[in-house]
Amino acid sequence: MEAVYPYAHIIHLMLAIIFLGYVFTDLFMISALKNKFSKDKETKINQILGSKSFKIFPISLLIIVLTGGMMMSRYINSTTGFFETDMQKILVIKIVLALIIVAGVLFNLFTKFTGRKKPKFMQEQFHKVVLILGFFIVILAKMMFEA
């Protein structure tokens, strides 16, 4: 696993940047444009962006989770323990925050595949929640190696 760790780390960081960058762009750039177009154009723009993000968002998150799991196994395992050090405790908090994002994405995928309507909160607030959780995940990642 030690030989794979640097590659998993690079892939994890690059995809996390892309993932959070998309969420940031959607919240602050794309939403600012929504009232600038007619309803028809706005619907068409949302469909185009939605189809592209639907292809990228879940796959990148899946790879982030897989590479994160690979890296996690270096610090949390049966040999090193689970809550022995401050670093492990911070890592567990980070994992919980990431799992909240994963649960939300899985819920959105479920509603899309089953044809159900997303709850208003998921339509209007989920990206804000992801951005806030992502911010704390980044801060905790920095704190892990200083603890």
C-alpha cells in the first residue's frame, strides 16, 4: 500500500479540487446568471449543465472515496488503532463529514433514477452544504498533520 499511497494522494487531491470547484462555480457563478436569461434559455442551460455534471460529479466522488479509503488505511487500521491519536480522531471527523456528502449525492442519484422529485432543500441548499462541509474537510486535513 505504501507504494500506491502517493498516487492515490495526488488523484484524491486533484479530484477534490475539481469536485469543490464545480460546487463553488455552480453556487457563485452559474446561479448569478440564472436571472439573466429567459425561462426557456434558463431551462436549457440547466439541462446542459445537469447532464454534464451528472456524468462527472458521481464518478469523481466515487474515486475520491476510493482513494480516501486507500489513504485512510495507512492511518486507521487494526495495527495502529482507530482513536489512539489526535490525528486519527480528526481523520474520523473528516470521514463523517465526507460521508454526509456521499449520502446526499446518493440520495440525489436515487431521486434521479427513480424519477422522484428532489426535496426543496436538496434542490436549493445541497451545494451550499457540500461547500461548507468541503471547507471543513480541507481545514481538518491540514490540522491532521499538525496535531
